Amino acid sequence: MATTTELEISPPVGDHRRRRPSRLRQKLGRFDVKASPYLYISPFFILFAITGLFPLLYTAYVSVSKWNLLTGRHGSAGFANYVAVLHQPFFWKALRNTVSIFLLSSVPQIILALVIAAVLHANLRARTFWRMGVLVPYVVAPVAVGLIFGQMFADQSGMVNALLTKIGMNPVAWHAQVLPAHLAIATMVNYRWLGYNTLVVLAAMQAIPNDVFEAAIIDGASRVRQFFSVTIPMIRPTLIFVIITSTIGGLQIFDEPTMFDQQNGALTAGGADGQFVTVTMYLYQLGWGSQNNLGRSAAVAWLLFLIILIISLVNYGLTQRIASEGGVSGRRGRRRKKVAA
Amino acid sequence: MSAPSVPVIRQSAGAGAARAAARRSGQKGAGANRRPRWLTYSILTVVLLVAVYPLYYSFLIASSTKEDVARHPIPSLIPGSHLWENMLKVVTSDIGFWAALRNSFVVSVVTAVSVVLFSTLAGYSFAKLRFRGRGPLLVFVIATTAIPTQLGVVPLFLVMKQLHLIGKLPAVILPALVTAFGVFWMTQYLEGALPYELIEAARVDGASMIRTFWSVALPAARPAATMLGLFTFVANWTNYFWPLVVLGAVPGKTTLPVALKMLQAHYYADYSQVMAGVFVSVLPLLVLFIVAGRQLVSGIMQGAVKG
């Protein structure tokens, strides 16, 4: 096969001395064409396999082993690590905190992103200026955000409490109490990611063809009605994307709550009584904190992986429903916003 | 021009309906050519102030003293005169500021260059070359963008231990050299931005595959590559968890976010100094934002439409 095609391609002149090197070059050329695609994708796949995929899968193995940070593996542990973790009240506290912070950050954030995107989706003057403006917090590291807001929400001599006292309300123990601490941490997450998600939603809104709106207007839809019955269903894929990514990121939250702990104590204690310890903080604490127990740490990682998977799927289902009954979810959304405000 | 115009409505549905349609199109908001009113701008101004104030707050605290902070929880909008002094304290403190800055810089630059190069290579291959297994492999890449690989932290730590890299900078760089998102992003971009004719022309001229990539695909990929580089830089500059795990809070050996945590732990009583540290650490990215913020904005918006 190969010879015939070569013969067809090469000139019919019977000059053997000239054909030999050209045949070699053709072979090389064909190898180049065949191998190059694989060669180009291989750096990604090799590096990803070593640093991404293998560790994730190997986590399952570590999680059923007795594995000490300093002394290494000491045989199989069966499911003892899982049992031990699931029997720790601290794990459940961490899980509760994580889910609570996640809800307090993602729900208001998506609603606000929709609102601000709708405002930005107008024929603005200095359009790029406003868009850049909402994105400023994105370049502030979560660690820095945590330090800034940690001070603003300080229990004593914090700015937020000073403002509350000024308008005649009682100061709040932002660090000591559970829900206020979650609210403060959620505020940090919202601060950093709201602008980013607003721009994502805005881009989706701009991709909606104009005649869809015109048709809605002809049908007599008000602006609010247009928003819920046209805009939201039309940007559904983007909403799903935003919700799934904020689920994956939000449930792994670590930076903000560790920085929120202003006391010079253990890095990942999450407050005096673990009022804002999160699952990833617990994971760190087990593996690299006091216990050096990598087996249990891996068990927590694997559990968190499953939790993220389940919540992502639930969110996916919910988003599907929200988009198909736009009006209903709109009402629900507005009520939720009131609660959050 | 698929929607009926007002005159068309007048003919088909009568004058009343036409007046209603005209009124409605006057009040419609989305995508209208009408300039928005002051209300829109006031909302946006509030949003902007909320976005900028926390940064300004850190600047205000950083420029005051710890006594000022205790006395005035709500800082005056005029900065104090101690910024330089506090910044000097931070950079000369025992957290190893300069080393942390240098480490962060090395990590962010190396990973940005590497992610861009490998993603463009793979993206070019996926978008423009034909090979067996292309479809399934691309699906695999897309699926892995949604996998929380950070959860592989325990074995990744063990890998680095095997390689004797604990406490060393390559341990932070190695896992960040490629991202599935980057490959997906460049594939999407090159699919639309690079015509097959260009590749064929280069091939006919006798360019090898890698030469074609270098002189045709890479230049075509430049806008998307710039954005990807920016995002990778920001992501690695702000990364905290993995450097903390693998480098630890060791002065001189770690990156800037971990150094900030040390600053907080050592000086939590003097918040003007902590905020000075925050301010100094944010400054490089703020400069980057002023220079390239436009690209970041359009990068996010392009990614949203395609993703």
C-alpha cells in the first residue's frame, strides 16, 4: 500500500539516485504528520496524569491505609479511617459550616450577579470602565481579602461594629458566633467573585439575539417579565456553569476562614469552638496539623469529593427546573434575597 | 429584522396596538440603543465603591498607626502619614518578604508561560489536526476541568516527598504547569481563529509540523494566549493552600500569601502593619490590572460565551 501511493506521488522519472532521499523524507514527513498530534497533546496528558489524576485516584488507596506523614504507610486500615472521621463531631461541624458558608455566598452572589449584569447590559457610556470596575476584587488574593475583612469584621474596634453602633444597633460577635462568622466569611467570597461572575452572566446576556426580546415586547411582556421569562431561560447554560463552578470552588473553601482566625493559635482551628472550621481546614489539620494522619486526611478528601459530586448533581437538577419555570424561581429568588440582605 | 415594525403592527392590528408597541419599545431595556438614565449610573457607582473601598481601607489602615486603628474603627478617608514606615517594617520583618515576593514571581511567571505553551500546543492539535482518539481525548479534557484535583493533595504531597521537593519551589510549580481549562480554552479559540487554509499553505511551502505550529498557529493564538497567561498568573499569585502544604510557613522559603499569613500570626496586635503587608502584596497585581484589566474583562466574557 505504502509503496504504491509513494510511486503515485513521486515523479514518474526513473532517477533512482534522486528518489531515495526523497522517499526517506516522505517517510519522515508522514511520521511527522502521524506523530505530531500526539506529541503536542502529550505534555498536558503526562503532566496531568502525574500531578492531577493519579493523586486523585491514589487518594482512595491512602484513605484505606494507616499512613503517617513522617513514618509512612503501616499496612491497611480497611474503612477504619472513614469510620473514625464520620464519628468525629468536628467533621460534622466542619461540613455544616462549609455548606452554610457555601449557601450564604453562592445564592446571594448569583442573584446579585444577575442584577448587576442586567444593569451593565445597557448602552453605557465608558462601558469598559464599569466592567473593569466590578472586576477589581478579582486581583486581590483571597488571603488579602481575608485579612482586610477580618479586620473590618473585628469583634472589638472593627469597622462594621462601629457602623452598627452608630445607627443604634448592638455590635455583633462576628468571630465568636456561628452564623455571623459564616456571614462574614461569605461576604469575603462574594466580594472576590461577584464581579467575575457578573461578567460571565453579562456575556451570556449579550449573546441573546435581540429579536427574542422584540418578540417578547410585541407580546406585551414587561421588563421584569422579560427578565424572568426570556433572559434567565436563555442564559441557562451559563447559569449552570456558574453554579457548578461555584459549588466546586465553594465547598473546598480554605483561604478565607483560615485568615479570618485572627488569634495566634492553631492555623486551622476555625475559631475557639470550630465555629468556622471547614472541611478542607479539617483535612489540613488531620494531615499536617497536630495528628500527621494522612490516611484520615485522605478519607476526608475522598468524602469531600463525593459531597461535591452529589451537590453539583443536585444543583444541576435544580438549575434545570429553575430555567423551565422561570416565573416561580423568580419569586423564590426575590424572597431569598430579602433574607440575605 | 425578524420582529414586526410599528407600521406593520398598525396595518395588521390597528392603531391602538401600534401605539402600544411604540410605547413598549420605548421602555425596553435590554440591548436598546437608548442611553440609560442616572439611576443606572448611580447603581454602578455604588457597586464600584463597594469593589474599591476594601482596598482603600487596607491602604488607610496601612498608613496609620495601631493607636489610630484602636481609636477610630472607621478610618477617616484621608490617609495617614505612616505608610512608608509600616511598609519598611513589613519588608524588613522576619517573614522573609523579599524572598516570598521573588518566589511568588518565579512561580507565577513560570506557570503562566508553561500553561500557555502546552495549552496552545494541545489546543492546536485538538482544534486543527486529525488523529485517532481525538474526540474521546477532548471529552476527557473537558470532563477534567470540572474535577476538584485539589483533593488529590495527600498523594501529591507524597509524590513531592518521593522527588525530594518538599520545601522547594518546584513542588509548587510542577502541579501548575498544565491545566485542563487552558487546553479547552485554546482549543475553542483556535477552532475559530485559525483557518485551515493558512496551515495548508505553510505545509505546501514545505514547513514541518512544528514549524507550522510555531509560525502559523502560535501567532494566531496570541490574543487568547495573552488572556490565558494573565489568568494563570493571577491564579498562581493568589494561591495559598498548596504552597502552605508543600512549602509550609517557613520564612524565606515560601510564597507571598503564606508570608502574609505569617505576618498576621506574628503581628496580629498591630494591624496597621498587617495591612501594610496586604497593600504591598496587592500592589503588583493592581499594576497588572491597570495595564491588562481590559484583557481580563474580555477574557472572562469570551470564555463565558464559548464555555
